[in-house]
Amino acid sequence: MGGKPGSWKSWPFVALVLALVAIATAAFLAHLWGDEGLDPLYLVAFLAVIGLSFEGTRRWLERATNVKLPGGFEVARQVEDAVAQAAELPDVDEERDETTGEERLRVLDSDWWQEPEAAMEKLRSELRKRLTWIERELFAANHRRPTALIARLEDERLIKRFEARIAAAVLEVSGAVVARELRRDDDRREVAVRFVETADTVVYQLRLIAFDNAVRQGLNDRGLRILDIRGQPKGRWPDFYAFHPEHQEEPLRISVRMARTKASNLIDRARRRLGKPAAETPLDDLARNLIVFPQTSKTKPGPGPIPAVKRVDFFAWIDRGMPAVEFQNLGDAD
């Protein structure tokens, strides 16, 4: 997207010239070989191409449709819509059980806009790292291209469509395009800023989002129901209840936590929180608290009043009928 729209150095200008030449040639040949006069459709096509050479026309069409046109910001309307939908994501630190909830960037520095090309490259690098982790954790490291893996995550409902669109856009949008948009003084500058800062949130949370949804889907596949807990504090990745509609066992209050490293104290933090006497809902007095963390994790939690168990071991316990006699010792084998 090198030069200004319409300059001789820009490929959109070359495409415009070629399109006009093609239309003019087709019109001339049709008139030469036909028995009738010039078909007015050629004139309409000619004027349409001329119209699209103006940036204002392209911007209007981009807003009215989902079409991405040469010379415009490479985030189509559906990605702008995805940015708006991403506002529902909680602002969390995946290595803390609860934070102050103050919104901030997680991958990028606060002054990322000074070097937008470096910022986009950093987002792409972090996204690839998180996709690699997801492959290893959920798909036994069956390697796929990043775009193919994003599509698979969306197809299997491990991430939502708006998250997939933003992740794909991180791979596609060049830092040069973002830098160009930031130099503008109109609303497209704000669109670019919102896109980059929303992408920061999605990239940072992607593995936690996919892992949480994998746990929920595994429970649904085994006949358990999920009950979300409303009104949880900002900054906490939300716990949820799981129960079997046909059995009489107490519901489980499940905290999915991204404890991955040897030094992680995330499970200890979650245990302290869940062990507090203050109940958040009436079900807390009945529920059994349980922490689920990744199968590939290097974290080795010690025994505690609240079991912490890896994903595959957790589902193995569910498959055995959730025997109460095993509950307190879950995860001790690790």
C-alpha cells in the first residue's frame, strides 16, 4: 500500500488504468463486431470504475457493505463490528486470580502508537506463541498454519467469531497500513487505534478463552449443564457451576485457571479466594470447589482443601461418575 491513492506508484492506480483500458477495449470490440450502437452498460461500468478511484466513494461503499477495497484500511466492516463485540471481554491478568480491573494493555506498551509497525509485529509474534500453546494443549501439537488453526478454533466453537476475525486480522494487517491510518485526522485513525488495542486484549486472552471453552464443551459432551455466575468482580476470569441434571451430586464450582509455569502461584491464590466464608451465590453453600488447569502445565500444586486437577485427569474423574470418595484427592498423583 506504498504511495498515496491515485499516484502512479500505487497498485490501485495501476489497477484503475487496466480496468478502464479493459472496458474501453471491450466497448470498442463490441461496437466493431456488433450491428447495434454502443451498449450503455459499458458506459456505466466506465463511470463506476472512475467513481471508485475516489477515496470518498470507496469509504462509503466500505461502510455500506462488507467489501474491502484497494486504498482503504485493511480492516473490513465485519472486523470493525468484531472490535465492538470484544468490549464484553473481561480485562484479566492470566497469572493472577483477581486484579483491580483497571483496563490496560497486556502485550503492547502504552506508547505503542509511536512505533505501530513494531507493535503489530509484536502482536503477531505473541499470537503465534499462543496458537502454538493451544495446539499442544488441545490438539496434541498437530501443527497447522496460524490461519487454519484460527478457523478450526472457530469451527469447534472454542473461540467466537469476533475473536477469530480479530486474530485473523492481526495476521493480515500490516504495520505500515496501521501507521498510515494513525497519521490521519479523521475517524479512520480512531478505528485503527481501537483495532490495535482490542487486538491486544484478544491476543493476550486467546489461550485462556480456548482452554475455558474446551473445559465447558467437555462437560456438555458428558451430559453436564453449565450455569454462569453473574456479577463476578472485574479482573477475575469467571468461575461457573456445572451439575448433572439427572444425578443428585452437589454442583461443582469450577475455576478454570491458566497455571502453566513452575513458579505460578495462581492455584494458591484461587484456593485462598474460594476458601473465604463469604458466599457469592446461594449455590456456594452446596457446591464443591474445584480448580482445573492445563494438562501441559509445569505447575505442581500441593495438596490443599480445594482440589486442583489437570484437564484430562478432571475429565477422567467425570467419566468415572464423579465419585465423592476421590474428590478430595484429585490431582494428588501429579
